[in-house]
Amino acid sequence: MKDLKGKKVLLFTSVLFNYHIQIKNTIEELGAQVHLYDERNDPSSLQKILIRKARFLMNGRTKAFYSAVAEKEKEFDPDYILFVSPEAVTREALQILRSKFTGSTFILYMWDSVKNKRIEGILDQFDYMYTFDSGDAKQYGMTFRPLFFSPDFSAETAAPEYEYDVSFIGTVHSDRAKILLAVKDFCDEQGLSYYFYLFIPGKLLYTLRMLTDKYLRRWDKKYIHTSSIGKDEVAEISAKTRCVIDINHPGQTGLTMRTIEMLGLGRKLATTNTHVREYDFYRPEDQIVLDRNDRKLNKDMILSDYLQIPDEIYRKYSAQYWAKEVFGLEV
């Protein structure tokens, strides 16, 4: 097939920075009709914590949600059921969907590591599995497919002038507060302009992180937020930035969404993920490897011009190319 014209897709993903809308729109551009659901069923801050730390306490709520969705969508009768990086869905919930939609093709795409989401026990419920993590691809027999950039992050939309030398927008996890603090200190010392937006999803989690992360407590609170920033604004700020900071989770080898978005925008990236060197778009001047222990940057590399990559490589990382590969279409 060349497209999804006439096909129906049931899409389950988390609601984060509007990426769920971008995925829905991209699939619809290929001709499909898409019904979208938050795979976690719009959880509160406490429920998000329980999903990640004590998921068994949420099993009843999860089963009821997926049973209701299966009943609601029985007339829709999807050709494909796509889960993007799930963390709440259980084996029992997937079996409810499979028993209701016997003709559907079940597809999984992971933009987080399998171990981080703790979903090893549901992998056999999918017909096709894709991952952004080359290590997971080998370990779990999944197809390796890096992430994508949306049209909001294409080079055509990039700002002609820079407002910031360095910026970071993202969730505060693992050692991010510590590394970013060192980056901010470097910028202050070198006279570089910057924008930092440290996101913590919810006031309860904010309180817990403040109690447990001494580096986060050293940040001025004007940089810390409990409400997420819109994807359009992320794109706008990134387009005005010379070099965007990316800090991967220590246990994750796959490249983050931010890495691919900066490829789309044509902006430099300073990343702690050393695996970036293994990709076909890698240029040491553009994708600067940041040692998470040393945390020193090179001012001259940040301020130098971005080097463009060939169009055939650039197109591979577009949202539409990603969707075509995930659905097994001609590319």
C-alpha cells in the first residue's frame, strides 16, 4: 500500500506536549480515519505516580476504561490499533481489545525504553513492534525506527535570527536538574543567553522532587513549572536558539524527540546521548556530545554555523515517513 485511504485506526498514546495530536494528524494525512484516546485515561497527578510505581493498584480502573472503549468503538471496527509508548495498559486490557477486534492489526511503537515503562509482559500481544531504541530492538525482537520531527519543526519554519544561544525545555527526571545547573553556570560564565523550562507534571510530584533532589532546590523557581508548554511554543523557542540541550535518561540508548526535532529545524544540539554518533545525520559540529559527568561545553561550537545534511537523509526523519514505516507502507 502507498497510503491508508479508507482504513480506520484506533490510536492510544499519552497526552504530552501535543505529540498525540501530531501523530493523529499525520495518520489522517495518509488517508485514515483516526479515533484517539489517552492510554492512561486522563490520570490525575496521584494516578500518574501509581501507574509508574504501583500499577497493580490501577488495574481495575484500567480494565474498566478499556472495556468501555471496546464497547464504544465496536461499530468503528478499526483495521489497526496503534499504541505509542504505553505505560498503563495491562495484558488483560489488551486481551479485551483483541477479543473485541479480532480482525485488527495491533502495532506498538516505543519512544521510551521497554524497561522504563515496564511493559515486558505485554509485548506478545502485538503483531508488529517498533522502537526508537536500538538496544531494545535487539533484546526484544523489535524493529528499530528512530523518532520523527513534525512540520512545526521543519527548517522552513526556523526563525531568521537567534534570541538564545542555549535553551532547554523538558521534564525534570533522573540527573537532569544537576546537569542543567552546570550548563546554566557555564552560560553565565561565558556570557551566553539562555532559556530554561524545567517541567514537573503536577504539584504533588513537584513537592516530592523538591524533597529528594538537592540540585533542583538550587534552581530559581521561575525556571520550574508544573504546567506543560505547548508544542508550538517549544518549536518557536527552539527555532530562536543556536544550540538546544538534550539530556537522555541514563538507561536509554534511543535518541529523544528533541534530537530529531533539532535535525528538522536545522539547529545545533548538545546531547548526553553518545549513541548519536551512530546515526547517518551525525555531524560532530552540529550534534555536540555532552559528557554528563564533566558537563563542559565549547562556546565556539555553540556559536558556529549549522552544517546542512543531504535531503535524502533529512526526509527519513519526517513524521510522514515515520508513519509510513510503522504501518508498513511504501516509502
